[in-house]
Amino acid sequence: MLMVEGLLILACLIPAFHFADGTWPAITASGLFTFNIGLFLTVSFHGAHRITDKRLAYLLVVIMWVVLSLFGTLPYLSTGATTSFANALFESTSGITSTGATIFSAVEWLPASILLWRSMTQWIGGFGIVLLVLALVPSMGINKYSLYTAEASGADNTGKQTTSMGATVRHTLGVYILLTCFFILVLWKSGLHIWDAVNITFTNISSGGFSIYNNSLEHLTHTQQYITAAIMLLSGINFSMLYYFLTLDWKRLRNKFDQLICYLTTFLIGAVFAILALALKMGYSWADAVRCGIVQTISVLTTTGSLVADTSQWWVPITFLFVVLSLCGGMAGATTGGLKTMRVLILIRNVRKILRDRLHPRSVNPVRLNRKPVSEDIITNVMVIFMVYAAVTFVGIMLLMLSGINATESIGAAIACITSYGPGLGTSGGFGCYADFTTSGKIICTLLMLLGRLECLTLIILFVPKFWSRG
Amino acid sequence: MPIHTKIEEWPAERLGLRRFNFRLIARLTGILLIYMAISMVLPLAVSLFYRDGAQFAIVISGTTILILGLFLRNFVGRNATFDLKETESYWFTAFIWLAIPFCGTIPYLFSGTIGSFTDAVFESVSGFTTTGSSILSKPENLPESLLVYRSFTQWIGGMGFMLFVVAILRKLGVGGEQLYEAEFSGTRQRKLHPHLSKSVTRLFTIYSILTFTMMVLLLVSGTSVFESLCLSFSTVSTGGFVPHSMGLISLSNGSLSVVTVFMILSGISLAQLYYLFTFKWRQYSRDEELWSYLGIFVLVSLVSTIAFTTVGNDFRTSLRYSIFHIASSMSSCGFYIPQPQHWSFLVSVLTFLLILMGASAGSTGGGIKILRVITLYKYISNYFTRMIHPNAVTCVKVNQKVVEEDYINKIFAFVFLYIAFILIGAFILTLCGCTIPDSICMAAANISNLGPSPLINSLGGSLDYSTLPQIAKWALSTLMVAGRIELFAIIAIVSPAYWKR
């Protein structure tokens, strides 16, 4: 993995040379360094046996993300884009976790290679998430937890699962790259400079949200904004679903219909409210309200964090609604953060089940998803994740407040980081940035991003004493 | 009894509501109203004693409530069958929580002390749900009798109407158990006596003794009769109405400590208190909830004292304030005394946590309840163990009893709903122009039946609910009721599943 990262850093040399911005020695050095370490690690662990212990799997995943974030700081530090390590770490983690929160108040000043690197980290991160979910979930101790994976049925015998896993990864990767190329082309055709097109596609397809302009999407024409919205909307949809869509496999597509409908409904509700509020309360013209409302709601729901306007100036209820929407997030198996549509659906349907149970104590009321009953294990897992998520968010807000940030901003920043949305409320929201946060605040945010990305449990489990004890 | 023929006469059948035993619900509500009317004697006495001029208003409103009650009991509810199904008990819960607070507004409106209907409903709901949020910015301008009435509504609400019903109507068959459980939030309260009505009577006795003791102690420590009456009503019920706009500033140190002790006591399950008073040591030495409650209280008070001291207050003030404040927040009383000079954010955050967590299950306090929190905590840590060792056979025990999956699931769903309600409530409040932290705190404080909280103050908001727009007041009133009847009943009657045959 580090090797890949090293190569990607080297890829940033292209713009560095192209724009001749004088950062190439630094970039080369960090690229080569990462590449070498990656090579070294791969060689030295070549003979290592397969991962059989679950604990090792958890540890590996966490280490992978932490190490990626750490090495991701090299380009920032070596080019002098930022001098403080906390800043670099924040930016790098924000990239890798596809959060999109930035500490750069004026991104236009950064060298082109760094900008590309930022976008690129998100692009890798975005894919890493899908991979992570696919790879990790079966090892979460629940083989039945194949809701995420495409082949929902018959994942029982292990041999079959490995093959289908490999196929799924290939499909997903294919879709991801295909979409990226497609949208770069579309944006380019719509009159955008190829440089902008590449960056925007990279950051939006991964639901990241870094921008190469201070005013994010406001920089683009209206058509281009809608195209970006389409990218984001797609990035919030389960990738295997997109694959089935592309291969016209309707039967399998229908297997995930529930989530899709819920996802789109949530989007519609949010968008309608945002449009109405913008038009009636904020004095936008209807055309502007529709555009901003739709694009921004998509950006929030998929936890991308690209901005069509300075949302920190928007009416408070809209921003609050956005916070809640970002907590819901997009579909599982996509690049988005948040709780994921599927979990929200299960949570709601579980409430309904309990009501029915109480009203008709002798009836059997399974929680159904896509017309199939959901097993107890999954419900419990969803519930535990929800509780831990809520608790972590709360602790995050608390710590941020203690680090000297006011209440509104703490709430905004904590939720924006844990859901990997990006822009918070107040100064960290809208076109603002996290530069004014204290160092401890930045570190807390960085941690929250990682926690959110790894769905809390994976990271927290490392701190359970039993994890390290034998037996 | 030829009951079935009787029920079919009722037009409700034509409305498709035959399933509901409307008559019984009406009858029970009627009886409650009659008792409520009788209880108006107390404010009347206060009024006559203090000559505050509100006696006519009270008499008139008492009579109105009495007539309403008689109408419901003897006309609508005549020939009711004494059989309450699960479905109906939800309906009953909801109906009663509509009817009583609405009737509770009558004295405010008739006496002209609160002009607008919305305000009166807010105040009345806040009373009966033992919340203690008030739209009165200067309560001392009210006649004494109405202040006593205000606190008395909390006292009634604290004991729970349902318990009254159960205690009074011994005839009640199967439905009674459900009401008992509905009142105690489905947290599996042990019954104190195999006979439901007897255990209710015991709870009621404890409650009354507690109130009476507190009143006497307050009197001894030098509080006026009027204040000790009001305060003991609103402390034991964890309500928090204060007859003075400056909070408890006028109380002596002795009285303040009495209030503190009783706040802590009222956060404990009534059943546990019963064991305490009857010296059944074993019953409560094994109770995890009780010890967690006390443990958390001591721990958080200490942390908060340290927090206050480090920001520059002197130790004595910090300690005194911390203990009072934490007791008030944990038991969901919501009393406040003047804050120390320097406020600490750590305390705000801890307070918010405590507000959400709330008091013990089976007490008059609100919140998610400690029992649920303990269960969740244990379950989640067990879940981690299972993640590491997927084949391990483990179980979660609370109070020496294994917790079933089904029960856990209910708790999870409850907490989910709780958070959802807070978010929805906060959203409505932001629509009314409050800032986001204020909205969240207000929603949380009201759904947990805490009422006024220095927390809101410390974040820059105001304790005064009178300036809120009408929609916000209605939203908060709904939240209070939702929190008091623990959400499921509200969700139940608005869910389509409930209306299906």
C-alpha cells in the first residue's frame, strides 16, 4: 500500500514539472522515501502467513490508515506548504479519510503539485474506504454480514466468499476508475480546464471535498455545478449497485432497492426544505435556490463537503438540517461517511418492529430489508455502532469545547469530522477553514476523522484491554 | 353482563374505533379529573389563608374541572367494561396526558395570571410532566395559591396519574399491570407486593412520607410555610418549579442542604426507598443502579468541584455549588442557585451528559435512566469481547439477572428514539431562531424533564422560556410529554401499525 502511495506522490511530479513551481525536489524526495519504505516492508513481510487472527486484522487496518496518514504528511512538510506537523497531519488525514476539512485558508496559493496531492489522497482514500468495508466486514466476526458485499446470498462457505470478494473488489475498482475517467471527460467537455476537471472529479467522486479554489464550487459555471452534483450523487450509491446498473443486471440491482429509495427520499426531503428556505427566507431567486439547494444537499448527504455558496452564512435551520443529514450519510458500500442509509433504515424499522411486538405480542415481526428478514446479529451490530457513534461524537464535541472552541463550532466540527463531511459550523464552516483551531483541537478532529472512517468499533477495539491479553 | 351489546351502541364503532374501550378511558379520565378538582381544595385553602384574591378563580376552575370529570365519568363512561388491552393502555396514556394538562390550564386562565392559552398549556404541561420549565419571568407576582397549585401539579405528576388510577381502581384487571409498567417505562420494576394495588399504595405512602418529612425539615430550618410547601412538592417530584424568580437564593444554608438531600433521594427509585425505610438491606445492597447513581453523583461532583476550583473559584463555593448543581441535574429537578463567578465548560458538558442519563428507573426523575445506561454499557463492552473472541459464550448481567437480547434491543431503540426526538425538537427550535447549541440543550433539558438548566445559561441562552415563539412552546410541551411517557406511547399512537386491525 505504501508503495502505491509512493508512486502516487511521484505522479504529482507531473504537475510539478508542468507548472514549474519549484517543488519537484521535495516531492521526489518524499515520494522516493515512501516508496522505499513500502518496498522494504513488502519484502520483509513477504513470507508472513495469511491473516488468520481477527485481532491482527483490526490492528492491520488501523495501522494501515494511520501510516498512510503519516506518510501523507511528507509532501506538505517537505514542500513547506505548512510547517506545523499537526497541520500537515490534519490535512493528510482529512484527505485520506476523504473528509475534506482543510487548514489552508487560501488554497490558491499552494503549489500545483500539492493541490494535486490533496485531491489524490482523497481519491485513494475514497477507494480505500470501499475496499476497507469489503475486506474488513467479512472478518468482523460476522460472516453473515454480507449486506455490504454484492453477493448477499450464499456467502456461507469460505471458499466461495474469497472468490466473490476478489470479483467484487475488481468490479468496484472498475466502476470507480470508469466513473472517474468519464466525469473528467464530461467536465472537460463542459469547458473546464483539464487540470480543474481532474481535481474536481478526484475530490467529488471520493466524496472528499477538497477544492483547488477557495470558493469551492462557486468557481464553476452552473452546468458544471450540476455535473459535480451528479458525481457526488453517484458517489453516494453503493458501488456494486452501480456495477449492476452498468452491466444491466436488474435482478441483483433490485436487491438493494430499499436503501436506494431511502437515500433518494432523504435527499429529496432535504433538498425541498433547503430550496424553500433559500428562496423564501434568504431571498435567493428560485433558479439559484434550486441550484444551490440541490447541489448542497447532495454534497451534505454524501458527506462530500463541496460548497456552492458560503453555507456558514445560511439560515441556521438549514445548517442544522445539514448536520443531521450528514449524520445519516449515503449508502453503505460507497465512499460516503456518516451512519449510512442502511443503518438508519434498520434503526427505524427496528423501532417499528418493537411497536408491533408490543401491540401484538404473539406475532412474528422481523425487521426486513429488501424484503429479506435481517438477522438479530446485524441489528445488534447496527445498534452498537449507532450507540458508539453517538457516544464518540459526544465525547468529540466535549473535548473540542474543552480545547477552547465555542459550542456551535465544536458541534459543527466534531460532526463534520466524524461523518467525513468537512466544513463545520461557524468559522470552520462555509468557505472558512480549521486554521484557527488550537493544536489540540486539530488533533482531536484528526482522531475523529479516523474514528468516523473506521466506523468507530475498529479503532476503539484496540483500546479494549482484552484485545491485548492472551487467550 | 351484556357488555357487548352496550359497546355496539356507541357511535365510535361507526368511526372504526370499536377496538378501543373508549368508555373505560373516559371513565378513568373522569375519575382523575374529579380527584384533581378535589385537590384544588389545597390552593383554595392557601388562597383563603393568604387572602391573595384568587379564591373565586380557584373555586370556579375547580367546579369546571369537577363538572368535566363528572360528565366523562357518568355520561360518556357509564357502563364501561373493566378490561384494558395493551393497545388501549397506550391510547389511555396519551389521552390522559392530553386531558389533564389541558384541564390544568383552567386555573391559570381563569385567574388571569397567564394570559395566553399557549403559555398556560406550557406551564401546565411543564408542571404535570415534572419538568419545571416556566414562562413566568416573575413568579413572585402571582397569587400564593396559584404558586402552590403550580407546585402541586408537579407533585401529582411525579407520582404519575397511572399509579393513581391503579391505586384507586382496584377492580382493574389485566390492564393495570400494563399501566404500571407504562408508568415505569418498561424497565421491569419489581413489584413491592404481589398485589399490584398494594404495591402502588406502598409507593404512594413512601412518596407522601418523603414529602412530609421534607416539609417539616424545611420549616425547622427556617423557611416560611408557603415556600416549604411549594419546594417540597416540586423537589420530591423532581419538578423544579420555584416560587421566586431568583431561584433558591433566599434560602438559608440549612434549607439548601435539605433541598439537596431530598433531590438526591428523589432521584432514587421509590421501590429502593421503600426497602431503605423498611430496613431491607439486602434488597438495596445488591442493586447496581442505586450504587451507580450514588457513585456517579460523588464522582461528578468531585470532578466539577475541581473544575470550578481550577478556573479560579474558591474551594468552598465550588464544592457547595457543584454538589447542589449535580444533584439538581442528575435527579432532573432543575433548581438553580447563583453560579460561581467563573464558569467551567467541563461542567456544562458533564451536566449535559447527566441530563441525558437522568435518574434511576422507577423514580420520579426523567432522562434515559441509569438502569438503561448501565445495561447498554455492559452490553457494549461485552460486544467488544465478542468481537475479539467470536466463539465465546458470554452473557450480560444486570442486578444478578441475565439480560435478554429482546430487552437490549428495546433499550437501543429507545435511545435511538430519544436522540431522534432531541434532534427533531432542536430543529424546530432553530426554525424559531435559537442558536444550535441552545436548541439542543433546551430540547434535551425538556425531554429529560429537567426544566431550567444553568447549562443553557452558560452557553449564552436564557433560562426564560417566555420569550420563545408559540411554535417553540408547543414543540417543547410535546417533548416534555414525550419524555415523561417515554416516547413509545407517542410513537405508538401515531404509527400506522397501531391503526391496523
